[in-house]
Amino acid sequence: MISPKISIMIPTYNRASMLAEAIESCLAQDYLNLEVVISDNASTDQTTSVLQRYLRDPRVRYFRNEINIGAGANWHRLLYEYAQGEYGQLLADDDLLADKQYLSKVADLIAETGVKAVFSGFLYTDIISGKRGVRNPGMPRVVTPAMWVEVLGTFRNGNYVFPCLATVYHLAQARALRVYYPVVPGYDFEATLRFMLAGATGYLEGTHCIARAHSGNASRTQDTSEEFLEGAKMFQRFYEQGLALGLSEPKLMAAKKRLMVQYLRTFMLRAWLEAGGNSLRALYAFYRKVANLDPVVGRQVFLDLRTIGKIVLYNHPWAYQTAVRLINRRDYQSTDLLVVESSK
């Protein structure tokens, strides 16, 4: 059997040193039929000179935009214009492939099951604080859309099941699904959700990639609370896609609300606190914004212990992280980790 060509697509902007590490991790894979495609969004640092030493490798292809066209448009060029493989993965320029056999394992799973997308867990590490965490919900080898709807937004295997998993996907299906559109905060999450509903997907147990958090992450430097509020509408589109596919309406609605709570509490609340602090006036304004989107979700966000902790301990991040660990321990001990049955 011929192994499918896999395109690792790397959008980059002004991260020359981290980009080099990302490329090295791709070229270290034992999977032979791959290409590494880089789209440089008009970097002004040493990116071009750093890349020169990799261009001698026929697996590496480099494109440079004359002007910065924005992150979303740069992602689009990689997927819709440059990638030549049958499958692909979009790898941020500050992330890494940690397992040298990762793509081989993905290809084996695709050959065995015929799935169009393969998810896997990853290691999350903050390169400033040194904090590390694992995102591995421990799903079965093949996961149906109905199973994803059951578990999305729930606490499982020590962490919340949220659409931020490492993903290798069929490029033609990705283009048909119009992934990475619209360009709002979380368009990478929405791409994952679309694959989860489009058909059976594979899951590769364990953590095979590394996501590196730092002060320059886009979600920390570019997106405002208003943009995150707009991004939250992805979950309504997720709900509508599931309905069109005949999935259970009550279960889709429950999953939608769980995901919205996690997204708004994690991303929008952080941006809101950084912009306006944790005064009662600022918090009431935040609540009104969320409640206008969905009143039930607004109440659930504010009743969540993590929300309360983030607000009260806003100026004491160490105390907040300690409180979260205690809450997670409680949730982990009270959560049934058995695989859910497939059902509509």
C-alpha cells in the first residue's frame, strides 16, 4: 500500500528561532512521504536567512508574502493553494512534533480505518513559567460524531474535552468543509468541530505534539473580548451542522452550551479582565454581553467555580492556579471515564 503524502503546513511571522525548532521536529519524523510547507507572512526578523539552510531539503517548500496579509489569510494560502499532500496538519510556528513516529502512527490508523481525520492529545507547556500539562481525553481509536457530541465540553481523563487537539486531516475534505472560515478567534477550533461531525474520526492515544505558550501567542496579544464574543458564534454553527446531519438535538444543544461556557470563561473573560479589571461594574458589563448571546450560558459562566476564582484572584495568579488544581482534582475523582456508547 502506498503511504499518503502528508503536508505539514507552517504559517509564520517573526519567530525565526522557534520556527527552526518546529521545522527540525518535522524533518526528524520517520515517515518518508511528507512535505513541510512554510508560508512567511512578510517577517521582518531573520526568518528568511534561517530558512535558507532547510531549502536544500527537497521536502521543504517556502513561500513568502510581500506584505502581511493577516494570520487567517496566511492559513488559507497554505491549505487552499500550497499544500500538495493527500493529508495535512497545520502546525503553528511555535509548536513541535514530539514523537518521531507520530506521522507513521497516523498513517497506519488511516490505512486501518479509512478515517478522514485523526486527532491526538498534546503536551502544553508555558515556556515562561515552566508549567506543563497534558491534553489527552483518552478517546477510543475510532470516534463517531455522536460520541464526540456526548463528550465535548465534559471533564474527562483529567481535562476538559475541547476542540484544541492535534489534527491530521484529509485536505480535500478540509477544503470542502471550508475550514478556517470565517476568520474569527477560534477558527482553528471550529475546523476541528467540523471534522468531528463530518464522519468517523480516528484518535491516536497519547501526546505526540507540543504546544508552547508564551507572551507572544496570538490569543494573548491580538484578540479582544469583543472578538472572542464573535468567535463564540462558532458553537451555533456547530449545532446547526449537527442538526443537518441528523444528530440528537438535545445532545447537540447540551454540547453547544458546555463548549460556550469553557470558551467564554477561558478566552473572553481573560481578555475582559486584562482590559477592564475585576470591578463590579466591569463584571456586570461582561455578564450582560454573554447573557445577550445566551442567557443560560451567561448564568453558567458566572456560577462556574473557575470563573469565580479567576475574578476574585485576578491579581494573584499563583493562588488561582492552586485553586484550579483543587477543583480539577475534585472533578477528576467524580467523573466517569468510561467510553460513551455511540447513539443519536
